[in-house]
Amino acid sequence: MFAVFKRARKATLAAAAALSALALAACDPATIGSGPTINTSKPVPVALLVPRGSAQQGDSVLAKSLENAARLAIADLDGVQIDLRVYDTAGTPEVASSAAQQALNDGARIILGPVYAEAANAAGIAARQRGVNVLAFSNNTAIAGGNVFILGPTFDNTARRLTKFAARNGKRNILIVGGNDAAGVAGRTAIQQAAAESGATITGSVGYELSQQGVINAIPTIRSEAAKADAVFLTSTTAGALPLLAQLMPEAGVDPAEKQYIGLTRWDIPSQTLSLPGVQGGWFALPDQSKVQQFSARYQATYGNAPHTIGSLAYDGIAAIGALVAAGKSDALTTAALTQGAGFQGAGGIFRLRPDGTNERGLAVATIQEQKVVVIDPAPSSFAGAGF
């Protein structure tokens, strides 16, 4: 357990440094633009930037999965022609910037990717100078804005879904429990903002250092603060503090039968998490599983293996571009078109891009009963009346 926290601390320190550096480039008001016009009677040039060539383990598999998913989406388009060109970024900002510039020189009218936040930010800066929008596969909201839109799932989106569901079900007094790292702080902020929008009340917030002893030291405070709440919202992941919290909190008297446990992250991955006593009856959000299964089955049948966890984001990007181009309008790839309120149908259900560069996804609320995932509030099929 301690080794996991030690690795997590190193990762979050690096993330915190990246966040502060990226915010400067991402929040410049001068970056806001409308995007290029296109000729919808001809194939639309789309650049796909993937982390092929990276030294990081698994990036070559991810790169291939993103390309495969994009081509699968192109095959699903009806009457829309996409000229997809793939560029390698090696997972670095420098190469990503050069790849974006090359793609623009080759005529790209929109860029899909890259994956990593700093690389996506660099590509966004290069594309901004040419008035082209970027749909990045990152979930880092620090780089969102101007001509950069992120496709990855965000804490804000999940927090809004779960706090509204909690408020509707009488769980209006919420205690936040999260790590004192960049991800924990971001999660805490997302929950606080979501609570303000949903009518829920944050009764308190308890932080902990990312170590086994840090979590143990926080338990008495969690127990004390939980007395004022009817729900405990946890920001931790299954690879981090969640397993330990799920054990220690019930043992300390924070009974999950009396205090609703809520998770900001997926509690069903890996499947071993489902056996933890503390997660039984807890709430968490996940994409429309029927859509996810359909996409996975088609991908498997086409390519002979399962898609990467985030490979479906490339499918979503092409699906959005195709839906807009199908309308036959020259402004299909402008900011106004990309941020249409109706949104798009993706591999995991409905989603839409927000003017601030972030996104909203139609999520289901699930619980764990007898070590199995049970959906208790289905994902919406449209944004009309979906409570977003």
C-alpha cells in the first residue's frame, strides 16, 4: 500500500508543476477564436496526433487504439468524407508542436489529440496561430479554453452528476474526503462547485497526506466530521487511498449504511475493488454501459483485440466532426458549431463541448450490491431535460 502512495506522490508533484505552467498558456483571452471554414463537398482534412514514439510504456498500444477507433468512426459516417492523417508526437510538447505545425501545413482543418496535457497545450498554441481548433484527449481542465477543447472525462462533470443525484435523494449534507495532492485538491474544488449548483451543503472537508500513515491519521477527523453529514464524498482512486479508506472508515464507525459513500472516480476498476466491504452500497458515475459495450464489441470484431481505456475518445472526436460536417455548412468546425447545445453521440453515450473548452458527458449513477455493479440512475439519452 505504501509503495502505491509513494508513486502517487511523485506523480502528483509532477502534475502540480505542469498545471501551474499550463494555466498561463491556456487562459490567455487572446486565444479565443472561431475556427476555419471548410468545403463540405470535399473530404475534410483531419489530423490525428498520437503518442507513438514515446518512451513511456504502453503509448504505442494507445496510439494504435486511438487510430483504430478514429477509423472505426469514419466507417460509421453516412455521406461524410474524412481525410484522416496521423502524426506521431512521441508524447512530448516539442514534438507535438512540430507535428501540429506539419499537420496545419498539410491542410488540416481540425486537430484530434494529443493525449498528454503539455503536448496538447503545445499543439493548441501552434494551431491557434492558424485559427484551427484542437480536440485533445486530455482530461486536464487547465489547458482547456480558446481553441483547445478536452474530450477526457472531468471531475467537474462527475461531481455535478453525483451531487445533483445526491440532493434529489435526500443526501444534501456532504463531507468531502480527499488527498492533499493536485488531484485531491482539484476533486475537492469540483465537488464544492457542484454542490453550490445542486443545492447541497458541504459540511466539511478532510484532507490527508498520500501515505498509509497519512490516511490513518485522518480517520479520527473523518469520523468526527461525518457526524454532521449524511454523505461522504471521496476523491481517491482505487489505485490510491480508496481501499484503505473503505476499510478504516467503517471500522471507525462511519457506517456506510447510515452515511452514503460517494466516489468521484470509478469504483468498478479493477474488479477486485467490488469485494471491499466499504464500497458496498456506494455511489459512483460511469458512462452509458450499453454504448460502451457496443463500441467494444465492434472494435474487437474489427481489430481482434479490446480497445485501450481511452481509445474511444478518438471515436468521439470523429463522431462530432462527422455530425457537424453532415449538415453541409462551411462553419462546421468553428467554435460555435463545436459547442452546440444538443451535443453528440459518442462511444460512451452523449457528450457536448462547452465554450470554456471543457465537456459534459451523459453519465449513469451506479452502486455496488453483492460485489456487482448495479445502475440505479441510467445515463440520459439527450441533454434536453437531463439536468445538466
